[in-house]
Amino acid sequence: MAPTVDGPPGVDWGRFVPLGPGERARAPQRLGLPLGGPLVGSVGRLVARKGQDQLVAVLPQLRVRAPGTRLLLVGDGPDAA
């Protein structure tokens, strides 16, 4: 078996800093998203292996358990609508 090496994620933590509580609460409005209810999101290439299609398929079930759940997919790729 070939050896494996774990590498750090491709995120520049100096550039992408987690939002503080106040900024986090205002973020949906700043992005033009409706307020209230859970938000499930994915940012990345839109390809089958990432499973975004499974998120879309399960959304009705999520809304039964958590009414008002919204799904936000951001990206581009072969599976983009």
C-alpha cells in the first residue's frame, strides 16, 4: 500500500476569518437571504462526487423536521443549472 500524506486545507486563514457573533447574525440579510429558519449551504465545484444532488433530494425531509430550512449552493461546474 502506498504511503499517504495529509495536507492542510486550501484555506488562507489570514484572509478568511470566522465572523463574530454580530456579523454572523447580519450575514443572511447582507447576502439577500430571507431571515429565519436553518440554512444549509455548500460552496464548491458543482460535480456529482461532492453530493450536492443528495442535499437537494433530502431537502423536503429536512423541512418536515425543521420547517423553513433553506438550501444555498454556490459554485460552478458540470452540474450547475
